[in-house]
Amino acid sequence: MGRFLVGQHWYKYWEVYVQGGDQDSSPFPGCINNAELFEDQVNWHLKKGLVEGEDYVLLPAAAWHYLVDWYGLEHGQPAIERKVVELSGIQTVEVYPVELLLVQHSDMDTPHTAQFSHTDSIDLVVRTAREQFLVSPQEETRLWVKNAEGSFERLCNTRVTVLDAALRMAGPQLMRVFFIHPRSSTSEEDADFQGQPGICGLTNLGNTCFMNSALQCLSNVPQLTEYFLKNRYLEELNFCNPLGMKGEIAEAYADLVKQAWSGHHRSIVPHVFKTKVGHFASQFLGYQQHDSQELLSFLLDGLHEDLNRVKKKEYVELCDAAGRPDQEVAQEAWQNHKRRNDSVIVDTFHGLFKSTLVCPDCGNVSVTFDPFCYLSVPLPVSHKRVMEVFFVSMDPRRKPEQHRLVVPKKGKISDLCVALAKHTGISPERMMVADVFSHRFYKIYQLEESLSSILDRDDIFIYEVSGRAAIGENSREDVVLPIYLRERTPARDYNNSYYGLMLFGHPLLVSVPRDRLSWDALYHILLYRLSRYVTRPSSDDEDDGDEKGEEGERIGKDEGLYEQSRLQREDLEDKDAIPKPGQMAGGSSQDPGQEQAGPSSGVASGSRAPVDNSPGPSHWPQRARRKHLFTLQTVNSNGTSDRSTFNEDTHGVSFSSQPYIAIDWEPEMKKRYYDEVEAEGYVKHDCVSYVLKKAPVRLQECIELFTTVETLEKENPWYCPTCKQHQLATKKLDLWMLPETLIIHLKRFSYTKFSREKLDTLWDTTFACNKDSGQWHYFDDNSVSPVTENQIESKAAYVLFYQRQDVARRLQPQPGLSEPSASPACGTPPSSESMDVN
């Protein structure tokens, strides 16, 4: 019961009157008059600092009512009733209540002052404000407090007392409370727009498509969205859960759902939600791209803890099956889980695993049942790999040919050559594989090397070479020369005496005889290999002063015979002598430094004439020697500097290390005789146009992989209670109880102890089925468009939402109602038994 304040002055008069014995001689106290206790007679606020026994006395309610009946109350004065409250364990009369200044956000100029006890709940403040501002029951409201520092803080927990809220805010006695309707704090609605609820885009705030995708999927789970739209979450907000987020994530998500399903927005800006997420999960701060599943996992956990109906979690000891029936153990495990975790998220998304561990030594079997919120299942890993290569034939008339080859994922370079041989008919032994980058050979592969060293973005060229040729094998009769193309460019020097050389075009691998090869013979071999895009000089360009004589003429006529056909090449290769190296000229596209180069010709003056012991076209007419189009230089593997790779003796010149040869062009000669368009040309083999159909992966295959027996790794052993030691037990997971809505996350990364392999490209695109219309839509940030069910199967999908069939039937509107029936699945097609997930 409350107490009533009576002014000390009137009370003393009354005491004298009733205790005097002769009431006729004592002055009559008159009506109860508490005027001396009030500051004014308009708002009737009590004076500050009133002291009990000096300024007023406290009377029980019964005594007060007797006095009013007998003496009356001064006209216009209010009764001063105060509550008896317990503060810090002590019963006391709350003489000075808390006065709150209530202000409606939409009308800041019309405040309303209301008094509340320290022990009143914030919920009473909300009800008082709703009554004062005539808010309809259907509208949701929020309270914000402006504290002494002038900052604002949300009053989320309406179940706490005014005293608790005042102490936490560290505010003054008179707090300014802002009473807010949610609609006024969100983006303005389109005044004339009325669309289908739920068909609402989310603006991309900058690399937030991952967040938008997760939100659209979750928003289209019917029972969860209804839970928020019907405000059932308000009674279950858990503000004191140390594992939660003070209800802020749940409220931010609720606001988003209500806007998206209002039917008044084409799209909304999820800025407040993004800020809340970043506040509680720092990894999502900023605007970097993230994985949708990562955000979804955080959101489901945050919503669960914010809405957990269990306010105080008790300790629950996990029990092993110990030979009991699975049904009994599973029910016990689920009940234990619900004793600590009970929310709409558990109701909707949580299921049970059955985990079976078997000790490899004693055979002890341990069975437990564990809850899950979603399944992360592996994709079947293909053991094949598709690679694109360019095949360069020894026949100069043939353009390079692009091929698409299917090879073992863990195969070798030799497997690549075998696959190409099936397309070309060329023996794998006559192939060399190289990675070409920036007009040079980045790497020339050996047949036993692994294909894993080749990336999909690498430009791989496979060259046909002589069957007798190889790099670095002295036992072979032929050697393969890497050939670079360079163009001489004037250096930025005042006297123009220095020159730079820039690499261009595609390099070649050319088979030449190890013995008896001259520079002049090499020149004509290369001229023949370039003949498809290098024009031979005409008769007008003949140089009558050439000193090479008849032997040079014979080589010129015979230049094509070396590679004209395989049989002719092998008969003719022994006719040439070993060359002398030419002078080096430096510079490249990646090495801007210039190197001095003296004058050099493609044929050294002391080079030996090739030995002619093969049947040659001796009947060819003699004519003047044609001029050389380019010069030849020995270079390193970068194509930039000279290296000594030849040793000359009486028997010719031998190779001391792997030679690289550069074909150097003068700009005018290149412009006149070199056809750049033809040089860059290539053709596509028929295999490139083939559509490589991949067998669609059935979801059942993924789940079977997920439930396959596996052996624990050394880093994660299991303690066997029978053996009393840690063991590498076998483990098997089974799906025991499925939730109402099953979320399946396809793990598009293959993990091993030493590598992490991406299985396919991730794209955050969302397809979802509207719970009201049953129509599928494609959500792409703020754009939403309807699609058919056959359009929603995509290899980019990696988070799938499935609805349990009994739940889908339950959620369908009853016959005769106006709402169309909803699709039984959300986030993925209900009829989809397989997915094209590569």
C-alpha cells in the first residue's frame, strides 16, 4: 500500500486540536492544506529537499482517507500519494518519483511530463507514452534516452526498472525520453508504390552482395519471417544473454524484414543492419568481400542467442550411449540441447547428427548425438582437368592450333602430350611443352613433371620436334634450340651509337643437327620455319656482292629441305656444320637497360661451309645471293645478354650448355618482310568448340560423401575410455533428425593437409520463392526479377535452403482462401534432384 504526504504545519494544528481535550477551546485545523509543500499551484511539483518530520508526515492510506472524509482537502490541491518501494533491500517511501519528459519523434515541440516510480518497468513507460500519443496497437514503438552527456542510447529491455535504466544511463532525475515509431526512423516509403510483399531489393553498399544474398535467403524462410512480422520476437528478446548481442541483431534484422515485406519499397538500404553486424563482428567492418555462408553462420548464431528463451543456462553433462537404444539417447541429447538452447532458430534450423567412433585397437564403439544448424557438405572432386594449349607443328605452313584437352588432375606433362597426340597424330615423343610469357620461355617442362605446376591462366605451347632431338641430352643426334624474336630500337643516346632490342612475337623450339651446323645453315632453317609470315626478298633485293658464293646459294636453295617432311629432314640434317656464335646485343621489354652491340651479320666470316654428303638439288641454276633479313645472336634464357655456348675445334663446334638464339630484326626490314597479323594467327581445333558436358552432381552424392567413414587425423585424436589413451579412431556422421528448414552449404574448396584447392567460382546470386505468391525471383542487390523454376539451377549456387515436406504442407494456405499456395522449398528448386556444380 502507498503512503500520503501531509504538510507538517497542518498536521501540528490537527494534533493540538485532537489532543487538547476541549475541542471548543482548540482552533479547528480546517481542510487539509499542503500548499507549503508545492513549488507552484499549476503543475503541483513538490519543493526540493523536503524532510520528513520537519516539512511533512507520512500517513497510511486508511488514515489519509479518514482525515479527508472528516476535514476535506483544500480545493484544487492533489493528494500526494507515494509508493512504498524496496531499494537496496530497504523498505522506503518514494517521496520524489522519477519525472520523464516524453517526446514523440514526429512532434519534438510537444513534450509530455510523466512521473514514474523507480521500481516501475520501462514497459509501463512505453504504455504511458502510447496512450499519451494515441498510438494504435498495431504500430511498433521504440524508446531512446538522452543522457547527461547529450548522447542517445536505446532502451531495448523494457522489462528492467526505471531505476536500473536511470543508473545505467547515469542520467539526471529528469530524463528526456524519445518515443519513436519505427517507420519514421527508416527510409521513406514510396508514397505511390504498392508491390508484392517480400519482392524488395537490397542496395549494395560496396562489396556487400554477400550480405544481401544471405539476407534474401533468410528473409524467404516462411515461418521465420512470419515470426518477425507478427512481432512474436518482442516477447522473446534476451537482453541479458552474455553470448548474445543485447537483442540488437534481432531487432535490426526485424526492422529489415518488416521493411522488405511491407510492400511499400522497391529496394531498401541495409545500412543500419550492416553497422550492427560490423559492431559485433569486426571481420565484417569495412567494405571487403566476404563469403555469404560466413555471414549467414554469424547471423543465425546471433539471432539464436538474442532470442534464446533460456535466460540462465544450466550445466548439462554429455552422456554416451553406453549400449542404450539410439532413440533413447537421441531424445536425451535433444532435450539437453533444448535446456540450454531454445529459440525460433532452434525450432526452424536445428537438427541432430549421429556420431559413431570406433577404436582401432579394442573395437570400442562410442555413439553420441550432436546438434547442427546447417550442413557443410563436400562436393565430389573430379579427377579430370581441362587444359587449353597451342600446338606448333614443324610444318611452317600450318598455323598454331588451339586444343582443349582432358587430362588427369594429378597427371604429368607426359599425360598432356598423350592427350594431344590423340588429336594430332604426332607421337608424344616428338613433343616439347613450354610456358610462354612475355615473348620468352618462362619454363620448358620435362615429361615427368607434375601438371599441378601449370595454372589455368598460363599460356602453354606444345612444339613438335624431331624424334632424335631433345634439350640437354648429349646422346641425341639433334638438339632443340629455343628461338626468340627481337627488334632493334634506337637508344635514347645523343650519338645514336647504342641500340636496344625488344622481344616480340611467339618464341619457337627448333630441332637442328648437333654436328656440322653453320650459322648460314641455321639462318636458312629459321627462315624456312618463319616462311608463313616472313616474305622472301624478291630479285630486286638481291645482293650481288655477297661473299658466300655457290655454297651459300646451294644452302639458300636447300633451306626448306631440312623440315620439308620428316623423312627428308632426317636425311638432310647431317649436311651442316657447327656455327660460330655471333655478337650479343642486349635489351628486352622487361630490361630497359641498353647493352652495346657491335656490327654483326647473321653469318660469321670464318664460318665453315656445310659438308654436302646428301643428295641435293644440284641441277638448280646459279644466281646471285639474296640479302639476309635478320641477324642471329646467342642470348640467355631471358633473351637479354650474350652467353658463350659454343666451343670450336678442328671437328666443328660443340655445345657447352643449352644455347638460346635470338633472331634480331632491323625495324625497316621487319616492317617490310615480317607480317605481324599472320604471325599472330592461329586456328581452333574442333575440340575447342565441343561443349564439355559435365555430369550434374546429385545432392545425394554430397551427403554420401559427408557421411563417409573417415579416420581421425593425428592432430585430432579421440580418447578411448577403454584403452585409456588417445586413438586415431574411425568416425562416421549420420543425419538422425532433420530440421524444418535444412540449410546445405556446398564446400567449394577441397582441403588436404598440404593444399587448399578452389573447386569452382563463387558468385553471390540469390534465387528465392515468395511465401505468399509461390513465384520464384532472382535477387541481384536492388534488382528483383521473376524467374521460372528451370532457370534457378546454377553451378554458382553453394548455399541451399530446403523445406521439410510436412512443414511445407502445413504452411500451404487452406483450400478456399484467397492466398495462392506457396512452393514447398525456399532458396533452391523443390524439384531439383541434381545440381550442375562442376
